[in-house]
Amino acid sequence: MNGMSDVRLALHSQELEAGQERAMAAPANSRWNLFWHRRHTRKALLTLTREQLRDIGLTAEQARQEGVKPFWRS
């Protein structure tokens, strides 16, 4: 467990979503940054343990579905 509370995780999630929305409205260079970020975070989901997934409120199946999603899909 990394010590992040549910509130902090929820706020962080909202910040990520807001960043994605801003990036999609930004120039192409920012879109590539968004795509790179998605690819990196989705691959990281595939490496989390069941305990870590439980901490962020995901099942292994949900993490797998998100982790194998192409980087260009939101």
C-alpha cells in the first residue's frame, strides 16, 4: 500500500481527466504527449499486484482491459 487515501486517488484521477481534456484541445505535439502518457500508464496497470489494484479500486480484469487498450483510445 502506498499510503494514498481514496480522496487523494479521486482527486488525482480528476486531475488526469482534466489534463487529457486540455491535451485533446491542444496542438498535435501535446496530443502525442497525451498518447505517450496513456501508453505508459496503461502498461503500468498491467504490472500492479492485486493489493495495489484493490487500493485504487480496480479488479484485475478491469486493469487488464484498460492495460491492453490502444494508446489512441480514451
